[in-house]
Amino acid sequence: MNKKVISRRRFLKRASGITAGAIAFPYIVASSALGNAGSVAASNRIVMGCIGVGGQGTGNMRGFLGKAGVRVVAVCDVIESRRQKAKGIVDRRYGDKGCATYNDFREVLARGDIDAVVIVTQDHWHAVIAVAAARAGKDMYCEKPLGVSVAESQAIVRTMRRYGRVFQTGTQQRSDRKFRFACELARNGYLGKIHTVKVAAPGPEYKRTYNKPTTEEQIPAGLDYDMYVGPSPMKPYNGGRLAWPDWYLIWDYCAGFSVNWGVHHLDIANWGCPAVADESFELECRGSHRDDGLTDNINDWQAEFNYASGLRMSFSNTGNPNKQGCQFEGDKGWVHVNRGGIWAEPVSLLKVKIKPDEVNLHESVNHHADFIKSVRSRRDPVSPVESGHKASYLGLITDIAARVKRKIKWDPGKEVFLNDLEANRFLSRPMRSPWHL
């Protein structure tokens, strides 16, 4: 069985959107997936590349290095020191020098031997890379959120399904038993009829270089700044644009803590009470945005979602009560869950055993292993693309509501605001040429 072969140069141009034919990207099946040329079939071996190997990216890479039947063969980052460090980790693991390094993600996607990629870049790159990876025939583990706009997130969903790719969102709380159990309590009626969902996430409370001078600085050796900027607007280089968590607070690269961190608990809210994303609602958000050095993202927020059915969801950067996480409240009791634990009233709810004939949510005890299992089975993982999309847009439209400073109405079927041109303009962002979806 032969696959269509394209030149490396032609592939790079197509993946960046330079050619008019970028939408019709060829479907490339990795040779290792077919068991050709002496390679191991995908049922036994999955060949992976890692795109973005900073702190979180290296952590994800290590998660896959220890998995049986997986081989990491490439690492990619716009910072040379990062990719060299990652290569060292991989090579020491395998006892050889076989891990290749790349500055440009398109070179990773052009490799026919790679079955899957891990995408852990800044948020403004997620959609461009994920869409290109799907068109290149790669499965992917992609960090949350699914882009910096609703339109980017929608593009990822469409492309994954069109090309039949496995997509695991990096919302790892779904692979934690206590989060799954809290959602099963809510889904199976143990709390009674759910009337309120409370979600709280951390605001921008970290302190590093927020007050860093905004003057232009010399681009350090080993950094491809143009590639870092990618589809976002080109701005003079300043080290604060790359520093974590500063880039969380810069609109060009991220939609802020309400999205990048909020997506975790919004995802649990949707897992335990699907109506929060499936039913139409009115949304109002009180919030302010930063104007501090390079940072200009949302600083604090208090959002209220009100549904026609009477359901209510609150989402804020303050606790509920004074705790982050997700709380489901029904007419028979409540359950609150976060990374620190799970609480309920009545306490007896914590001893419930979910029966086989009840709603048993996808069980995963390891997010990376669950992805590998799904690549082999071709079934959705615990955090499929649609769940990542819904959690992402719930955070994204919270920010939009704070910007327009009034009540807005959301249509979940069409994924637009009803009769609101101003709010709908925020659903997409322009991309710097030559990048586009």
C-alpha cells in the first residue's frame, strides 16, 4: 500500500497556509501505522513527536516516554536550549542519540514515520498546529484551551472529525477518580435535580515580571522570535512575552486565566451537568482587564449563566465557598470537588457505589495512557475534542461578556450570540500572514 508523497518544501508551504490548496491537505498515513518497511504496527508501537517542550511540554513528554509500545523520535521548540534539553532526556531514556530536534513544527508533521504529536505551545498556536497535524494524518494530545477564539476551537473540532483523528485535550482532571465520581453522582440523580453549578478558578495571582519595562530588548541567541509570534501580531521583542505566567496575561498569546485555567473546572461542570453547554443561556459578567506593563488580559471576573430551564451556573475567580473547583447542587444534596479533595452533603454521598446500569463515565487513571489506548482502538479518549471545545468556549465567552459589559444570549446550536453583532465580532481573531486555518 503506497501513500501519496509530497516534497518537504511543498508540505511546509501548505501547512503555513501559503498555498491556496492548504484546505485540501493530503491525508498522510504514517508508515508505522501500516506496518510497512519493517516498522512495528501501530497496535504494538506508536511513534511520537513533541511540539513545545518547555516545562509543561517536557512533563507531558516524560509521561509518554514511560509508556510501553511508545517511541518518541522528535522534539520541537522555538528555543534551542529547550529542544536540546528535551533531546537529552529522550536519548538517555532510550540509550541512544536517535531523537531529532526541530525549530519548525511543520518538519515534525512532514515525517511519515510519526503517528502522533503532543502539542504544548502557547495557546495562540494550538489551532494552527492541531489543524495542520490532522491534515497530515497525525493523532494528537493537545494542551488546553483549544485556541484563543471560539472560531479557532470550532476549526479544531471540524478538522479532527473530518480526518478521523484521535484528539485528547489536556484536561487531566478527567483522569482523576474523584472528579469522575463527583460527576457520576450528579449525572445519576444522587443529588436530586441539579439547579446550581458553581465554578471557581484562580485569577492572575502569581507574581513574577508583571511590572517589567515594556521597552524593546535584543532577541537572545537560540530563539526564533518570528516563529514564537506565529499567527499573533508582531510586537517588539521583550522577555516578558515568553515568561510564564506572564504570557497567560497577554491577549496576543492567551485569553487569560478565565480560559487557560478556568477550562479545567468548566470542563468538569460540563462533564457532570452537560446542560451547561448544551442549553441556551443568558450570560452576564462583571470583570476588569489589566493594564500593567505587557499584560492586558482579564484580571477578575464574576459571571452568571442563567438557563431557560431554571438552571444557574456561576463562574468566578473566587471560591465557592472560598475554594476553587466545581460544585453541583441539587434538591437532595451537593458535592464539591477540586484537586485537593471531594466534599458532599449529606456526607453519605461519598460512600455511594455507582451501579453497572447507571451512567458510568469513561474511566481513565492516566491521561497519557488513555490517549495511547485510544490511538490503538480508534475510539474517543476521556477528553475528546468536543469536550475540550465546550470547556474552552465557556471560558472564552465569559471574557467576551466582561468586555461588552452587558447581558448577552448564547445559542449553543449555532454557537453564536443572538442578535449581537458586537459580541459576535469577538468570536474570531485575525491571524498574521502567512498563517491561517
